[in-house]
Amino acid sequence: MTLLTPMAEFETALPAEHRRLLRYFQRRAGRDAAPDLVQEAFARLYGCEKLATLDQPQAYLTRIARNML
């Protein structure tokens, strides 16, 4: 059994996170704006200086998304 770091676990869950954020933004900002908002949220996450040290990157991504609206 291989232990994954929180970031490695998050990277394996990226497709699910993308779908989750897309639904979130579709409900709150509309179908047209949602894909751009998802892309911006992921860009902000990957631009974060402390990305490698995050214990819960999913929670941080959710916070980014909420702050965008």
C-alpha cells in the first residue's frame, strides 16, 4: 500500500473536483460563465505559494470558489 500526500490525492481527484466546481458555478453564476470560473479557480489554486503544503487542497479550492462570487 502506497501512502499518498494530500496533494497527490487531490491530483487523482481532479476530474471529480472539476465536475463539482462546474456544478457549483452553474448554479450560482449561470451555464455560460461556469467553465471560465472553474478555470480561474484552478489557476488561483495552482498559483498559490503554499500549494505543496496544503493539508486539504479540496477545501482550499472550495474557499477560492466561494471568494470569487
